[in-house]
Amino acid sequence: MKKILWVDDEIELLKPHIIFLEQKGYKVFKVTNGEDALDTIKNQELDIVFLDEHMPGLSGLETLERIKNIKNNLPVVMITKSEEESIMEEAIGSKIADYLIKPVNPNQILLCLKKNLEDKKLQEQKITYDYQKEFRNIGMEISSNLDYNSWAELYRKMVFWELNIQNSEDDSIKEIMMFQKEEANNLFSRYYIDNYKNWLNPDNAQKPIMSHNILRHKFLNTLEQNETTFLLVIDNLRYDQWKAIQPIIETYFYVKEDIIFYSILPSVTQYSRNSLFSGLLPAELQKKYPEYWVEDEDEKSKNYYENELLNEHLKRHGINIKYSFNKILNLQAGKKLLEHIPNLLSNKMNVIVYNFVDTISHAKTEIEIIKELADNDTAYRSLIVSWFKHSPLYEIIKFLAEKKVHVVITTDHGSIQIKNPVKIIGDRETNTNLRFKYGKNLNYKSKNVFEVTNPSEYFLPRPNISTTYTFCTEYDYFVYPNNYNYFVKFYGNTFQHGGISLEEILIPYICLNPKT
């Protein structure tokens, strides 16, 4: 039974309301002043308080302040005759649960109770019911003959349901969602493999926007339209993670455009982000700018020349502008950039590469406590949201909103939680990534991977005449047979990238307009 405290100096006039609530199964404690209300709160376990604003002795606002000092999380509904804006603002600023204007009717009170006491339960029931209705439609879409636009929209829809279901206490509905996503990943991987080579053909007009042409198709147009634009490239930001932080950003910006584009292969920083900045596919980049291509065995960062590649990209399109390029690899660098942001507002373009999400992904592999904090997709999203709220990047975004600056947020690839080990044998020159391998002496079961025996057809660099690329799909990852059990235990359920999955390949490109 839910317990209500109703505080009003004219409590006897509310007897019909109280009888109505008691008939609905609520227990109502009645007091006529603030002091008695505080005593009741100290001595009773209550679920909610209805508090009259205008009372003799302690006023409603004074009582509210003291209630919050005693039990800060106890919901308080302010009831008042006054419609003065200042009183409303003060009450709302004190974190009231609701605000009602007298006279109130019983149904209005009942609605308020359901919203504040049963809201989560009712929402969960509604979401579960709606997803169960939508489940069949999504299943039919997954197994139909989808094109690249339809796959992007289907993934958008699945992310919507995943975010709505994530806090449900109904584990069975979460399992259904997981099985449906596994089915989708299986069919998407096949679709991507069947079409990827054809998409890379420059003469093919029917293809999605991808890593190497996203700036040309989208960003350069934005650059022409606005005085100052900030391009924020958040490394390894999945589409679902963007949707999780979107409500925070929408406090300050309108989302003008929210699209999903396709990462190239391999879906790792060295390839996809270099392609994003250069506007070229990996083999084209290696051929045209060999001085900017860093081989895997080189100790230098694989993305050391991003600024140079972007500069060359702009030159090829006849764009000669003043711009800045900053790469943030740690908290200190983020704080330093925040201090200098005002100095960048005179630039036509400012690029910020933020590496935190990718750092978390790698830390989950290596640090035990991060493994526990990011045990699944829901926990991983929560960790990203928590980081973002307390990051210099968030402060930068708020500052840019105040200055009415246009912002674009995008990424280079996503990541997936790996589950199924696939055995592979390679020599000492084989790269170390868990989701893709390349080398000249790879040994594996071809049915378990997507193999590229002629890299030039896929615009991939070919260090050796016999170099082969292999890619994991869905939730698989490569493991060497020696120390097999150790590596399975060490890497299983971590978040990795480089292969083919909805989460790695379908990634966000967001245009933000500041709220004025």
C-alpha cells in the first residue's frame, strides 16, 4: 500500500479527495501545518507528499526546504492557489515532483500519483507491449531483401528499442531483443560482404556514403554554409552511444541532421579514420601519399599524419581556409584545449579528434575493474554517458552553444562485444588485431571468415604479393591455437573493432545547430 502525506491547513475541505484515494488503495496521513508534516516525515515511511504552498506558520516553500534536508529523494507535489511565476520557479528549483494549481479534482490527484509512483512500471509495461507488437515487423524486415538505406534505418529502429528496453526488469524481453540483433548481424554481415566490393567502384552510383567520402558529401557543404564549424571526431563512437548522449547535447543544440553512414574495411582507426580525413581508400592513400602511410610494424602512431591528410583533402577540392586541428588523448590535453577554445572562434573550421571512447574499449580488455563496469552494451553505454557528462568535451560543446557555433559530431568506426573464438595461424609478421588479420601465411577455416585474397580489388594495401586479409563477422574473434584457453578467457566479452557487424560498420554523422 502506497502511503501519502497530505499537508493543508484546510484539510477537512479535502475529505472527499482523501476518501477517493483510500478507496483506490492508498493510505493517507493528514496534517494541517509544516511542523506536524516534518514530524510525520521523520516517523513514517512515506511514498509521496502533497504540500499546500500557503499555510500559517511554516510556509509551503519553507516546509519543502526542510523536507529535502530530511529526505531529499521523497517526492513532493506542491499545491497552491497562486499562479505567480516566481513561486513556481522557486518550487521547481527545489526539485519538486509536480506542481498543481487549486482547485484540484480527485482524478487530477490520481493521475499525479500514477505519474510519480507508478510511472516506471507503467512505462516498462507499455514498452514491453509495444516491442512485442513490433518484434514480428522487425523480424520480417530483417529477412527481407534490404538495401543499404533500409539496413541503416532498421539498425536505427533496433537501437531505439534497445535503449528503451535496457532498464526493464523483464529479462525475457531483453533476451528476445538480443536474439533478434544476433539474427540481424548475421544477415547484415552477408549483405555487406556481397556488396562491399561493388560499393568501392567509383563508377557505381548506387552505394552508401562511406568513410572515404563522408566529408566530401556532407561536411564540405556545411563548411560553406556557416561562418565557423567545429568537427568533433569521437573515436569509436557507436550509433547507440550517440543516441545515449543525445539528450544531454539537446539541452544546448538542435539536431539538424542525424544520419548513419558505412565504415570501410578494416573498421579500425588506421584505415577508417585516415580514409575519413584523406577522402581516399587505404590503397589510394598509400599510393598517393606514401610518406603519410604508416605500416603496421612502424612504431609511429598509425594516425600520425591526419592533419596533413585533411589539408591535402581540402586542397584537392580547392578549399583554402584557416583551420585548427587538435587531437585529445588524455584528460589534461582536453582541459588545455578547453582553455584555448575562445582563440579558435575566428577560424572557419576547427577539428577535434577525441580518443576517450576508444581508450575505454581498450581499457576494458586490460583492466579488470573496467571489465566489470562495462560488462555488456547497456553498461558500456552508461560508462560513456558518465564520462561525457564530466569531460572537457562536454564543457567545450556547452561553450560552443553559447557562442552560436555550428558543430558536427562523427566517428571512424564502432565496436562489438566479441563472444565466439575462431582459430587462426599466422607468422610473426601477422598483425595483432582480433577482428581482422592480414599476412602471407594465414591458416584458417574459410567458412568462418570473410577472406580477401586479392586486396587490390578492395583497395587494401598489399605489403607482400601473397598477402591475404581475413575479417571476422558478427561476434567472432581470432585466437591463435597456442595458449588458446588463456586468450579466450582474457579477450572474451571485450569490445573490439576491425570486422563486420552492425555496431562496427553503421556509424553516426550528426549536424548540430545551437539553440538561440
